[in-house]
Amino acid sequence: MSAPAPHSRHRPRLIAAALIVGATAMLVLSFASVPLYRAFCAATGFGGTPKIDVAATPTTPGERVLTVRFDANVARDLPWRFEPEVAKVSLRTGETKTVFYKVVNLSDRETSGQAAYNVAPGQAGAFFVKVACFCFEDKRLGPHEAAEWPVVFYLDPALEREEGMRGVREITLSYTFFAIKDSAPAKTSETVGARPKS
């Protein structure tokens, strides 16, 4: 009876190693998928997601003037009042604009939230360029604390050459804040104002 070939003895080890590598790669990709998708949407404007440009330098001012409306929403489990400082603005393509959103924690405890956003109509997302905003950041407010958070943006003049944008006169930027479940004990108005015991 002949001995098994050397390569057949190593085959189970190779299969096991390939399975471990494949499983590890799938696990890494599952954790990376959300940030990669966000980066893709921010770079391309896919699905009404505004593009992000930290350089804040539109090439040249355009000719069209459009209206941008601002929408603010809060999930039911987050006790915040959240609203734009102004309902709408008119601006020329390529013009950088800053708009503030006002937020108030209506509860007696510290709460946290995170905003998601989109642009309507969806085809405008590729031309709505955010320079700075509070989206996808963990925001924390103390009991009855109020704040104002800016959004800095411009409309890319390239939209003037886009066939699908010819009939668009108005764009809506919509934010929705969702509660963040925090493992740390929340501060209440009693604990915030309490004096240390001697």
C-alpha cells in the first residue's frame, strides 16, 4: 500500500486556512460597510446625500439662483426641540452660505443624539456640497440646555449643465435627530445643580 501524496496531507490545512481568512475578511467588511457607504454617498451625492467638501472653494459663481428649504425632525424617543433658524434661503450657485439650527433639550436629564440628513429631490444631492455640519456626530445636551449648530454649504455650479436639474427651482435639506443610547449614567437637573456633600 503506497503512502498518501504529500500535497494531499496538507490539503485540509489549506482549506481550513482559506476558510479562516475568508471569515475574517467578511467580518472586517461588515464593520467597514457603514463608514464606506457614507463615504461613497458623500463623494458621489448618491441617494440625495450631499457631497462634502472641506476645502470650501467653489470654482466660479454660477448664474442660477435657487431656493433651499430647511427641514428638521426629531425621533420620538429623543426629547429635543430642533428647528432651523430660517425656513429657507435663496442663493446663487457657487455662493457659500451658513445657516444655523437651534436645538433645546426639553428633559430634566442629559441626552445624546445624532443627525442623519438627505436632500430632495434626490438628483440634487450630487450638487449640494456641505463644507461643515453637525451630522453623524454624537451631540450631547445637558438638562434644558440650548445650542445653535451651523451648516455651511454651497450649490455646485455644475448643476446648471445637468439636464435633470433644469426644472428644479427648490431644494430641501432635511435633518432627523435620533437618540443615542448611552451606557454612562445620565445627569439630571438635580445632579447638575447639586452641591457636593461635605
